[in-house]
Amino acid sequence: MERAMQFHETLQNLMEWLDSSEERLDDMGALGADTEAIKQQINELKVYKADVDPRTVDVEALNQLAHDMMERASPESAQAIRAPLDEVNRRWNSYRERS
């Protein structure tokens, strides 16, 4: 039960983080036209990278936890774990490709 709660909490946190981060990435826009704009964008990207990198650990931990849970679960329960996990992984991979 504790593992299921941990899975759902981590899953929810990642989904919320992806919602806001995807929006933030969309708002970054094209590369600036002048030196000052480019410098500001570089600084924004440094902050962005500092926020994204630790999430890799969260995604890996979620996948490991889900894998452990699915090994012991019924096929129906495993599917209930796999579906949202697949969605997070799809969004995470898409997000990483865009960034």
C-alpha cells in the first residue's frame, strides 16, 4: 500500500511539473536577435536546466517503482500502473527532445 501511495504521489508531481514545464518551454520562443536578449536567454536556460536535471532521477525512480509493483500485480493492476507510466514517459521523452 505504501508503494502504491508513493507511486501515485510521484506520478502526480511529475504530471504537474510537466504541465508547467511544457508551458514554460513553449513560452521561451525563438532565439533573441541582439546580444542582450541572447544573454538573458542563456541565463534562463541555465535556470531551466537546473530544474530539469533533477527530474531525471524522479522519472527513473518512478519507472523502477512501477516495475517492482507490476511484477507483483495482477494483469489488471499492472495495466492500471502501466498506462499512466507510459503517458509520463512519453511526455518526458518528448519534453527532453524539445529542450
